[in-house]
Amino acid sequence: MSRTSKGARLVWRDESRKQDGALRSRAGWFIRDGSTFISACDGTGIRERAEKRLASYITEKYQPVRERGRDPVTVAIVDAVSFYLTDVAPCHAKPKETSGRMVAVMNWFGDMMIGDIHGKICRDYARAHGDGAAARRQLEDLRAALNHYHREGYVTSTPAIVLPPKSAPRDRWLTRDEAAALLRAAWRMRQSWKGQPSDRRTGRHVARFILVALYTGTRSAAICGAAVRPTDGVGHVDLQRGVFYRRAAGRLETKKRQPPVRLPDRLLAHIGRWAVTPLEIKTKGRGKSANIGRMIARDYVVEWNGKPIQSIRKAFRSVVEAAGLGWYKDVVAPDGSIKRVFRTDVTLHTFRHTAATWLMQQGSDPWAAAGFLGMTIDMLIQTYGHHHPDFQAEATRAIVSKARS
């Protein structure tokens, strides 16, 4: 009896050589579809690139059948996922991340039918993916894809997707010393050349990001997309009025509220200076840089090589490691070797926690702090209220006072 196909998925293949020792193929991620192997990372070994390639492969190969009223037992999960990636995901704020999560889902479920899904399979999936927030988010995406397919009338019903419990919320915040360590590490970071540090500073855009994140509590995407003047499709900083419009004009409000925020005077002074200060160009004498004469923040608050930042995660992680805010762990690589990797609990969202915590520690009025951060008062008090100097002050006075006669 032939085995059921697992569908298109990512597999790691070691380096392959011919009999004469010549290289046949580099080690890396490949898309395996039956007996066919397709390079998915161009020999780089980068998992993220491979996942994007697999998402494109699935979308191109599996054109969803748009026949209505079908029995879920006869409909492949990949039909619903492809339909979702084609019609819904492109409208998401981060469609590439949605595609990446769907790749993880299809790597597991393969050619299974919608009707094959049940609670145990969902629990097995969560267990295999760490029972954490990532597994829960991936299963939520699968549920969204199946529900959308059902609402469109292509299947008569959909199974319940059993989710792992929600993870405890992260409340990691930075002390003033830790924030200073991050700023120092970002400001001093240099590019290495032949094992030696060069004069090229590679982390100063991260230092600017950190300043804005710390003193506004704004989410990273809004900071990376913030212009220094009104610009279509993005938020901007009004340098005259000192207001940061986090959300682009005309863009609908989402659950992640992004109201305007008044900039602290010192931060406003920094941004104003960045807008009129030329970049430091080490190759200026040779006339080799296209950025000669360009301001630090010519068009956007945070720029790298004269362009807005699409994602600052990788550079920020390097800064966190340089600042020593983490630990190292030995892990098994796909090729079986042991690698020492850096781990940390400091993320980009930590700055939002830090801003809220500092506001409470300084005794800020909850209504003003909630408006500044763009969160509800209930959320602020529930999550950060215990940092306020007046936290339960009346209760502690009352519990030790003498009873009234």
C-alpha cells in the first residue's frame, strides 16, 4: 500500500558531491514535492527566504477549486490555504508574515483533507511547534483560512481548530541602565573588515530608533515608516507642532491603536537636528557614496543608507547582543552540528512596555499616559498600574488604621 503524500514542504539537504569530488549541490533548504527537489534558499541556508519561496510555490501550484457546497472530507486543506493567500492575505498589514506562518502549517498538514482535522491533530501540531505563541498564531491563521473558505460557500462545514492556551503576557521592561547600555552599543557598533573593526558605524540608525521607541512607546512598524513631513501612505512627524502622527492620513484605525502623540522636547530637538545634519560619509574623499550631502533624516525619521527601514529586527538583535542583554545556548543545527546561538528576552516590543512602566513609575496621570501610549486606561492599569507610586496606597493606609468608634 502506497504512503500518503505529505505535499510540498521544506526539507534540509546536506552538501552533495559527485564521485570525482566536484560539488553537485550546496547544503540548504529545498522544496520537496513528491520525488522532486527544488532549491528554496539559493544555497544561503536562510530559513526565512526558503519559507517565502515555498509560499510562492504553493500559491502557484495549487490553484484553489472554486466549486461550491463540497464535502470537507473531499477538499484538501491546501485549497483553503491557497484561496486565503490569494484573496485575503495580500490585504493584511504584513502579508509576508502571514505567508510564512501558512508555510509552517502546510509543512505539517501536507495533503490532508479539511475533514481530517480533529482536536488531537491540532494538539500534536502545537506540541511539535513548542506549544507557544507561534504555534497558536499559526493555528489561528489556519482557522481563519478555513472559516473564510466556508463563508464563501466552498465547503459545507469546517472542523473546530483546537488552540493551545495563550502564553503569559510578556512584561519585560528596561531599567534606565539597560536602556543606556543599548544606546551605547548601537552608537559604538562598527562594521568589521577582515576581522578588524572599521570606521563605518552600522548601528546609529538603531540608536535613533531606540530613542523614539523609548520616549513615545510607539510600535516598531510605525517608527520605521515615519516620515519627517506629510507623506502619502505613512505616518509623519510635524516638526513645527511637535506631534508624531503615527497613523497615515486616511488609514483605518485597527485594534493596535495609533493615535497622535506629542513629542517630548528633547526627542523633538533630536529629530529636528537629524533632519538638518549631513550623514557622516567615510568615503567622501573618494566620492564613492551616493549619500554624500544627504541628511541623517532627509525623508524619514530612521533611515539606513538613505532609505527608510523595512525591518530593524536583525540590526536590533545585534545591538542587544553587543549590550550583553541575553544569554547563549547550544542548539542542534539542521545539519546535525552544534551551534552556539544568542537568546534574549528583549524584543522591539519591550520599548512599549518600558515606556508604560516608566510613565507609571514617575506617577503620571493614567488618563494622560494611556492617551500618550495609545492604549485603554483599563489595559494600562491592569498591566502596569502596580508600578505607580500610588498603587494601593489608600488600601495600605486603611488596613493599619485604627477602627472607627
